Amino acid sequence: MAPSSTERRSTFALLRGALSGEEHDFTRGDLRTAIALLAIPMVLEMGMESLFGVVDVFFVSRLGADAVAAVGLTEALMILIYSLGFGLGVPAMSLVAQRTGEKRHDEAALTAVQVALVAALIGLVLSIPGGAFAPELLRMMGAAEPVIGIGARYTATLFVSAPAIILLFTLGSVLRGAGDAAGAMRALWVANGINIALDPCLIFGLGPFPELGLEGAAIATLIGRSTGVLYQLSRLRRAREMRVAVRHLQLRPPIIAQLLRMSVGSIGQNLVETASWILLIRIISPFGGVVLAGYTIAVRVLIFALLPGWGLANAAATLVGQNLGAGQPERAAQSVWLSGWYNTAFLALFAIVIVVFDTTIIGWFTRDADVLREGASCLRIIAYGYVFYGWGMVMVQAFNGSGHTGVPLAVNLFCFWLVKLPLAYLLARPFALGPAGVWIAVTFSYTLSASVGIVLFRRGRWRVAVG
């Protein structure tokens, strides 16, 4: 039966409210509406991030397999910076969400300032050695000399952009914790929109722009993400409730200590996961540049599908934090289960498309038959686990939203270090499955992670908020 005009107006109003960033109390009212108001901009935000990853590798692939391999190896190195940004963002989101649920908006604004100070300092510390020793870092990752030659300046420039990357992650989390998902979305649209526009101009020298090759892609990222951070800061200055004012620009060591204490678990969980991917690269590298290039393209496509799923998971985290702050653990639990089912259905659709059109999708990025074959195999095998990945994302963010960041850390240690890495090596080498064995290990480990997360969430220890 077709929806009534009243239902259509209601749906339009909901969409408009989600995209406009109107103020909403997420501790009251219909949970489906609350999830939609948060998830719509968060899914679009993550969608833009994943679109940039795909567009970036589309242009870079025109420079050849060595350029794509350099991007893949650099991404493995940059995962450390992404992990720190995400790891700091988790407690930032949790603390701001809890203070918002308690209606303590001044405390939330003070927390936002401390988050920005810590993020900027960590970014500066990481940017200096990364920019100075880029060739050595690529060599450490097993890169061949041609890959180092084309990729060293690209890697160095991306490390220089570390402060902007970490700030973009953390301030986005602050905005989401305060319920301003639309603001976080727009910041990423600005950042990645500029990236996408500048990428071909700086890589190929279109119009008045210089032809910088692979380095141009990194410069586009630096400019885009720095602009996104400026937008986030302006959004925090103009917020109606959690507005950062001059009086909040002060150092608060107790808040910083609490932020760092909570971030140990969240940074740890990401470092454990990302370190497993770095070690996975070491297992893949001996199979040659063709396999590495196929893997790099496939992973960008997989992330394109998965990142919107993180939007739904982030909505669950905000709802858990705000509702625990308001003393409503049952409402928090309901939001997690609803988000999990929505995410599962959402990613199942992507999985079907990927499995059916794996070769066609990889064919958009390369004409090399060998790269096409390896990329399609990676894409198809990992996509089989998408239904479980949706639950895994929501479970991780449910614990993070309550401040129990140590639980996902323990799950990651078990599933990714004790299961994924040994299994990947065994299947690829002794069992002689080659790269396909690595992809099977990835699918199995993430499915196991989701299953363990659901069991632990049912035990209910997360109901007592940390922070």
C-alpha cells in the first residue's frame, strides 16, 4: 500500500530535520525518530568519506600499479594516525554525550576544548618524524625501490597533515556526541569535497595547477581536511546549547586526564586492529605488487560500503551516551538493538551487489587482468561477512558510547591477533591457498568479533557509564 500524504510529509520533515541539524532531545520521544535524526547525517558523512577513498584510488590508479601500491602501504602506515584520531574521538564523544544528557552544556564545551588541545599536540608530534623519514618507513613496509621512488613525497605530505587528520576525527566526534550529527556531516563534506575537486587538478596538472603526480593527491588531502577542521571550529562557536565561548578556552587537567584515561582502551582497540592490518600487509607483500594493488583497490571499495554502516553505529553510540547520562539504560539498550538490525539490513544489500558485480566493480579502477582477478577475489570473499560486520560495528560503538572502551580492546586482541593473523598465515602458506586464504581469515575473524560482542553486550555491564 502506498504511503499517505501525511506519512510522506512526515518522512520529508524527518529528512529535513536530520540534514538541517535542528536541536533535538535524544533522551525522549520515539527511538526510531532519534536514530533517523542521528543516522541520516552520519551515514551521509561516512558515505562522503568512503566516496573520497574510491575517487582517490580511481585517479591514482591512472599513475600505474606502483602508485597504487605506494598508496596501499602508506594507508597501512597512516592507520596509526587514524587510530589515534578515532581513539581520542571515542571518549570525546562519550564524555560530551553524557554531559549533554545531563544538561551540563558548559562542561561539554570545556571537554571539547580539551579534546582539541590534545588532538593538535599529538598530531604535531607525529607529523615531524613521519615527514622526515618517509622513505625509510616505506622500506620498512617491504616496498620495492620503484614504489619508494614514486611514493616517498606522498607519504611525507600525508604525515605532515597529521594534526588536521586527528582534529577532523576528534572534533567530528565532539559534534556527534552533542547531537549535532549534521555539523559533523557538513565538515566532512567540505573536507572531502575539496579533496575530490583538487585530486585530478594536482595529480594531472589540469588548468593552472601544477602536475604533481602522486604527491598532488596528498596535498589535496592536506588542504581539504584543514578546511574541514576550520568549519568544525566555526560550528562549535555557533552552537545553540553546547557553544564553545571564550570563557571555555582554558586548560583543565582533570578533564584531560579523564580523556586520556578513557582513550587508552579506545586507542588500544584501534591500534590492535590496525596493527593486525599492517602485519597482514606483510603476509600479502611477498605475493607481489599485483596482489597488493588488487588488495588496495578492493579495500577502498569495501570501505566505501562499510563506512555508511559506521554512521548507524555512531548513532547508537551517541544514544547510549546521552541516555546513560540521563539515567535511562533501557532506552539505551533498545537503541542498540534497533541500530543493529537496521545496520544488518543495510549492509546485506551492499553485500549482494558486491558479490554479484565484483569483477565489474574492480574493472572500473584497473584494466590489468591480473590486478582485476586478485581484487575481485578479495572483494567477493570479504563481502560474504558483511551481515555480521554490521552487528560488530554497533556492538563496538555501544561499549564505546558507555565509556567501556576496554571491552572492544579485549575482543580485538583475541579476534585479530590470536585468530586473524595466525589463520591468515596458515591458510596462505602451509595450506597453500595464497591470497585467498588471507581474505578468508579476514572474513572469519570479523564474523567472530561480532558474535563475541553480542554475547558480551547481553551481559549488561555497559549499563553503568564510565565518565
